[in-house]
Amino acid sequence: MSLVLPLRLLLLGAPGSGKGTQTSRLLKRFSNLHSLSSGDILRAQIAAKSEVGNKAAEFIKNGKLVPDSTMVELINTELELRGWLNEASSWILDGFPRTRTQAEALRKVLIPRKATVNMVVELDVDQNVILERIEARWVHVPSGRVYNLDYNPPKVPFKDDITGEPLTKRSDDTAEVFQKRLDQYNLELGPLKEFYRDLGVLHRVSGNTSDTIYPKLERLILEKDKKNDI
Ligand code: ATP
Ligand code: MG
């Protein structure tokens, strides 16, 4: 089905909380939605060995955030290129904005186009659970498809379901780097949530598996759509 009203949704959630998984389920459900993942864009830049990619790789390797100015430019360019900067487009952003500065920059680029982010959902997953399952995560880098050997295994072991290409481990999915990413997320989350709470668009769904979170997320979106509230 498709949504009646344009939905511009941000998913906030700790690394490994399943933003990518929720996004692909929403894309399957709602035909007029598109998505963009900042992590996927960065990994594509790294694979292409572009200047931005080489710079970003250093930060990512150390579990640090890529500087705001780099991210804002990268994502704005991408949004512009895809023709999403208008009041009619529906999209999900996964992983951007990640800081309050990025959130302010996104708002600034949308306002002249008469668009706003109309829904922000925090995926609240127990961080001990996350730490355990990150070890079982494998990805198909060209598409950003994510698999979990326990919960969501590929049909053929270590191969992408659609292309049959090999899956790989992300180099930043190690226990040490992962803890840094988690700490960094917790640091930025407060100010980011405050920004969107003040704008009246912040929601939260809790659960420890993607299967328990997804129905809540979908219900939230359908209710808003029905109420013409977005
Ligand atoms: P997950 O993909 O499990 O949700 P994550 O959110 O930590 O975890 P990605 O979104 O794939 O991972 O991002 C990987 C890395 O890319 C981050 O650790 C960070 O270094 C960098 N990055 C991604 N998005 C941003 C952003 N908006 N601002 C700054 N750095 C970013
Ligand atoms: Mg991700």
C-alpha cells in the first residue's frame, strides 16, 4: 500500500539497533517510500576510494563520528541529486542526522523547500542485547542489506539473497570499536532528541528484537497517516 501523506521519517537508534532492518521492512510495506542510510553512503565512498571516503575511513575505523560539515555536505548533495528536497517526497533517513548540528542543518535546507521532518522514531533496544547480536551481523555492502546469522540468516550461508554475492563483516563491528560507537551514540542522543521533542515529532518504540519493534513502528506511521497528522 502507499501512504496518503508524505512521510519524512528519521530513525534514531544505537548502532546495531536494527535501523536498517526496520527500514527495509517499511520499504516493502509502503510503495511510495524511499530510504537513505548515511552509513551505506559512507561505505560506498570508502569502496570507491574517493577523497571523502578516504577521510571518513579514518574516523569510522576508530569508532568516531565523521565531522558534521562533511556529513552535511554529503547528505545534502545526495538528497538534492535524488530530487527529495520538496514537500511531496516521502523518505526515511537512517543514521543522519546524528548530532544536533546536523539536525539544524537539515532543517535549514528543508525549510525553503516547504518541507520538514514530520516524524522521528527512537528505536529503544537494550544495549546488552545489541552487543551480543552485532557479532552475528553480516552485510552486503553494495546494497546495504543486513543479515543476522541468528535472527535473519541469508538463504544460502554468507551469500546475499538477491545477488548471490558474498557477504562481509563490517570492520567496525568489533567489540572494541563497537563500544566506542555505542558511547558516542549515547553522547549525541540527548541533544538530538531534545531538538525533535521541541518540534513535537519525537516518538519511541521499545523492544529487543526487530520482530517486536516493527509492528509498533508500522502502527505509529499508519495512525499518523490516518489522522492526517503528518
Ligand atoms: P548501525 O548500522 O548498526 O545502525 P551505526 O549507526 O553505528 O550502526 P552506520 O550508520 O552504518 O553505523 O555508520 C557507520 C559509521 O559511519 C559510524 O560509526 C560513523 O563513524 C559514521 N557515520 C554514519 N553516519 C554518520 C553521521 N550522520 N555523522 C557522523 N558520522 C556518521
Ligand atoms: Mg546502519
